[in-house]
Amino acid sequence: MIEFTAEDYKDLCRSGAVRQQIATLEETRKSAVRGFWRYLLGAITLAVAIIVSLTYSGWALAAWVMGLIVLVGGIILAILPLSRAGQQFKHPVLETLAERGGLEYLPDGFDPPVYPDARSTLFGNWLSSQSFNDLFHGTDAAGQRFAFYEACLTRKSGKNTETVFTGQVYAFQRRSKGGGTMVIVPDRGLFNFFKPSKNMDRLKFDGDPAFERRFEVYATHMSEALGLIGDEVRRQLLQLRQQGRVFVYVGPEDILVAAWGKNRFEAGSMFRSLGGEERVRRMFDEVCESLSVMKALKRAFD
């Protein structure tokens, strides 16, 4: 699997598309910030005018409702120039970096690898929304598929919206096919009597109390699962667990590991006057880190 070096970072900054973005970044950023303040101040002024006008006309409730709608709409419009500036900068960087590593990068609009097979057993069938972005995918030296991408899954409960998962998803092809299905989910305490699927049984690891405290393992084929979840797999999952909740799906052909974490592969706040090369460096380091996690997971499960 590809491993980028310091020289790759330097070459990335020198490449045509990225070099152009670095050169024009500050001008683009300042223009986006000016657009933000124009929209925001305009929305505040219009909202105040609406509230005052309707209140004096005897429509106090409608005044505040309309004023709030105008203000929220103005904030959304104000954020758009900043968002566009960030996307305009990051996409050429990530596309160029992926190409150097023999990978393909897709910012959005893709079918998330392995996720459709894993969704119901890992996250249930009651998700209200799901979004995916920043997909990197390719094949390793043995020709096996692998991919990593960002995901955000939410579920509505009455008037509240719960974030079920947000972070990075690592999906890869198994070296040898299996005969069953296994899932590893965060420990649910008193609710661990609920099975992810009726044909699965709980598999305990009493000899590894640290792992047993943090995870629950369910499988359709117990002996196969025992052979797959070795010391290195448990160690890697415990390491990922330090950053947040971890979910694992092992199917007959593919494996998916969803690790809770911050939003990665971004150009950073456009409010800050941050150098283009530093922004590139942050994205470069985050891609390298994700590749390192992918390599460790593939090695552990293989």
C-alpha cells in the first residue's frame, strides 16, 4: 500500500493545480469573508426592519417568525461563499494527492463501499439521514480493493436528532472469503441482550477484559469469528476506541470498520489567514494517517 513521504508533500505543493490554488488562496479567502459579512449584515438589517414594521402593525408573533426566517436564510447565504472557497481549494489538493498514490478521489455523490451490507446490523434501519463524502479508493499490491471515506448518520427521536455515527469509514476486501457474518459494536451495558441479527450469537473475550469492557462481538459462525478476532485485531480496535466509538462489520468477502472522529480532509476555516502550504500540509497528514490506519487494519484482519 502506498506510503507518502516528505518529498511527496513538496511535490504536491509544486504541482500545477495545487500551486495555483496556493497562489490565489488569500485573495479568494478575503473575498469570501467580505461576502459573508455582506450577507449577514444585510440579513440582520432586513430582519430588524421586518420585526419593527410588523410589530407596529399589530402582528408581533408573525414579526418575530418572519424575522427569524430571514435571519437564518441570511446566515446560510453568508456561509456559502466561505464553503465554496474551502471546497475550491481542497478538491484539487486531494485529487492530485490521490493520483500520486494511484488512488481515485471522489468528493461526493458516490455509493459508499461495503456500507449497504453493514448498515442494518451496525446502525439499524431507522436512520433519518446519511451523508458521505471524500472517498479515496484503490487496490493494494495483491489487487484487493480498499477505500476510506467520511460518513455522518443521524436518527430522529421525536423533535430531537441524534448523531448515530460521524467519522471515517475503512472498507476493504478480505484476503480469503469466509462463510459467516460478524459484527463488533460498542458495549451497550444493560441493553446487550439485543442481538444485531436474530441468527447471531454473542461471543465473549473474558481473557481480554479491556476489550470485553468496550466491545460486544456477535457472529453467525463462532469458530470462524474466534479465528479472525486475534490479539492484533483487538489491539487495533482498542487503539481506535480511544478516539471514539468503533463499529466493525465482517462479511463473507468484505470488512468495514467505522471509527468515530472529527471531520477530516478539510482546508480549514476561511476566517483565518492561514498559509496555503500549511492547509495542504494538514490535508496531506490526514490522508497519510488514514492510509496508516487502513494498512494496520488490513494487516490485523489478514
